[in-house]
Amino acid sequence: MSIRPMEFRYGTREMKAIWEEDFRLRCLFRVEAALAQAEEELGMIPPGAAEEIARAAEVTRPQRAKEIEDEIGHDMMATVLALAEESPRFGEWIHLGATSNDILDTATGLQIKASLEILEEKLKKMLALLLDLAMQNRNLVCAGRTHGQIAVPTTYGLRFAIWASEVGRHIQRLEELRPRAAVGKMSGAVGTQAAYGRFGMEIQERVMSHLELFEVDVSNQVVQRDRHAEMVCWMALVASTLDKIFIEMRTLQRTEIAEVEEGFGKKQVGSSTMPHKRNPIKSEQICGLARVVRAQLIPAFENIPLWDERDLTNSSCERVVFPEAFIFTDHILALAVRTLSNMRLRPDNIERNLMLLHGLNMAENVMVELAKKGVGRQQAHEIMRQSSMTAFEEKKDLKDVLLENETVRSFLKPEEISALLDPHQYIGTAVLQVERLNEKLKKLYLA
């Protein structure tokens, strides 16, 4: 019976498949086969051995390795013996010169490589979606907010573009990270490659070439865990961006604001007792699981300082950290793409909130214009501050208060004041910024 929600509630099949035990064991088999191939190429093992070991790697049942492990209590040696059973002529040559972590860490590199490819594909889908939303809504003016209060206008296009730019940086980080994280090594018991003899460095190079992995420059018995900590940091950054986006989605779906809405199915139930509810449950799930991804940071960092040439404290920890981080990051990315694809904007409410303050959110525009016309900037700020407070307290339109101010009337005509208080005309370069970003990111990552 399943206990952990990751087993039955969260995660995509493709990402889970990479971190299942059977796939892990098949990665170990692949690494042993690549090692045999490199050693045969260098004349270290008999001709024909690599071919037979490669065939054994294809046909050996992962279950057999687990059965042997139950008997001998050593996972890596069980893998070697399981392969040897399917390699009757050359089984004795399997694992020549290798230490367990040559195989284990390199197999982890294969899992990381496959996982990063999945995340990269989903990030690019997310980027394409956000850029499309930015372009579609680049002229949709809305109320900007700072400190939870309505500020000067912005556009939904710029809002989506800011998120797209952040996703673009995550793709860039991934490109930089991959050569440091998707790595393997053949360094032997303490890093000297002594058991491989004079061919140690060439064996490592050949094995990683056969597996299409990057090789470490130097290592002790293990790949150094700063690489994996950086990788988990990257996933935490991705998760935090999604958290940021969907906190905003939840805020904008509040009943009092109601500018945005998650897709809501015809038969979907919002509450067991309140039939009217349309809760942002997908956004809430993304925000909640982002916390789980970030929670993997501390153990990932604590895996960096190991004793001497290595100890075993990282091993059990990573059996939890790597699957959790990858599976939950992948899950919330997939959910984010689906949720944004079904998102609904409510233009009437966007316009209502934009005009909610009856001109107060345009005080900056009037202040700047007064300064341009000769009123000192500080004096203009004070005029607009006092006028805004009066309009707020007396529940008046800002225009009416300004028309009562002698200084304002001496510099601005009534029709000029009306134009300055139109929020649709105060979005600066927002549209141009969106268009420029769209062109840049599509060229970089979506061409």
C-alpha cells in the first residue's frame, strides 16, 4: 500500500520512471557495459568481453540484482554478480579497477541528464506560453499594485513578460549547470585511478564519451556534492518562480479583485459545503509543493562536507533528495503550464479596478506634468499629495479637487487634467518592452 503522496498523487510518469529502482539498476548496468567497452578498447580485458557484457546489461533483470543484494547486503556487488550470471565467458572481467561509486555516481549522472532534459522541455513550454500571453495582452492596461495597494497603471502583457524573462533565466542557468551536474567519473577508491593503471584518465574520458556524459576534472571516491547542491538550488529557484507567479494568480482571483480565474470544469466542485466556490486549488498546489522543493536545499548543502575521501552520509539522504526535488519540480511545472493554458482574464473587472480610485492612481502623471510646466518638482509633489489625501478622505474624484486648486488651474486646463488622469495613456514603454523581450527570448530559446 502506498504511503507517500508522491507515489499516487503527484508527479508525471516520465519523471517518476527515471527515479524508479528498475531504471536506476539499468543505469548501473549501462555504466558497467561502458566501462568494459573502454577497457577492451585499451586492451585491458579480452576481445569480445565488452560485447558480451553489453548484452548482459540488456537482458539482466533488475529484480535479480535486488535478490542478490538481499543475500549479500551490498547493492553494487549485487549488480556485478547479476551481470556476471548473464556473461558466462567474461563475467570475471566486469567492474575491473572500479570502485562502487565509479558506477553509482556515474549512473546518477545518467538519471540527472535524463531529468534535466524533461525539465528543459517543460520550461520552454512555459516560456512559449508566457510570451504568447504577454504579446496577446501587451495593450491590456490594468492597475499596478505595490504594498498591496493600487499604484500607477501597468499592463498584463508586461506582467506576463516579467515572468517569461525569469523563466528565460532559468533556461540559461540550466544550460550553464548541465556540464557541472550531468557528470560521471572513473576515479577509483580515493581518486588516484591507481587500479586502472596508466589508462585511468583515458578510461574515464572514454566511458563518459560512450555514455554522453560530462567528466569530472578531478575527484576522490565520489563526485563532489557541490555540483548536486547547485542543481537542487536551481530547482528551488524554478519552484520559487512558480510560487511567485501563482501567489499572484491567487491574489488576482480573490473575490474583491476577480481579474483572473483558473479554468473551472463544468462538473468541478469547489467546496463540499459552499456550492458557489471556485477556489484556485491548482495555484495553491503549486505554491504548496514549491515549499517541498525548497526543503531539499538544506540536506543538499549538508551533503557537501564529507569525511576525507568520502563517507556514506550522503547516500541515504540523496535517495530522498534527488527524486523529491526532480519529481515535484517536474510536477508543478507541468501543472503550471496546464493552469496558465486554461487561465481566464476578466476584462470588465480589470477595467473596474483600474478606475477604482477615481484618478488617485494618476497623481504621479499630473505631478510630472506640473513640474514640466514650471512648478518645482517638490512643490508639485506636495500639491498632489494634499489633493490626493483630500480626494480620498472626502470621497471625491481627483479631477474635481484639482480644479479647486488655484495653482493647478493656472498651469493646466480642465481638458489637460482629464487627459492626464486617463490611466490607459500612462503605460510608458510597456508595449515596446514586451515586444523586445518576445523577440529576444524566442530567438535564444525557442527558435
